[in-house]
Amino acid sequence: MRLILEFNKYRIIEDIVAEMSKIFPHVSMKGNFLYASSILDKRGNPLVRIDSKQPLFALLIQFGGDHIVVKSLVNSAKEPGLSRRVMDSFVKVIEPEYTIVVDQDVSQGFWDHIIEKYPQFKWIKK
């Protein structure tokens, strides 16, 4: 049973990376973190900093055993509909038994709308 759970975890990570690669030009996995961005930093890594001086759209996700933490979802480039496209793609591949943790909610209602739209998941907002 444990092997099946581990396989499903890696399949979900792989599927999320594939989906985010359709939206973001730069996607990278480091450990259990997914970095996705419209621009690269000086070292060639996807830039996901909220306080970036350059306009960008970016996503930082941390994968756990039975949960996924959305560390940041940034759209300072004002890409129309980006956040909804990201979340629609994201929840399409996640199993309903996963908990989705929103690490910081500074969205002024975006996460409330997403939680209402996808009630099949257990959501935690910090």
C-alpha cells in the first residue's frame, strides 16, 4: 500500500510540473519545491520572489505527503487570467484527498473564490 501511495505522490508531482510547463516558460523542481516563473534570476533559476522589481508571473509550491503548500502565486506582470489558469490546471491533476495549504493569503478574495469553486479539496489558509 505504501508503494502505491508513493507512486501516486510522484505521479501527481510529475503531472503538476507538466501542467505548469504549459503556463510558465521556466519550471524547475528542487527537492520537494516547484519553482515556476516568467523570468529567470541571475543564476538561471525561475524567479519567484514576491518583491521582485521586475514584473513577473510566478508560482512556488511545496509538496508534502498528503498536502501541497502554495507558498506564493505572483502576477505583478498583470497577465490576464493567470491565477485562475494556474489553479484550474493545478486542481485538475490533484486527488481530492490532498489538502491544499495557502501559505499567505494577501489576495483580497481570490483564494476565497477558488476554495468555493473547488470544495472537493480540504483547504487551509494561513
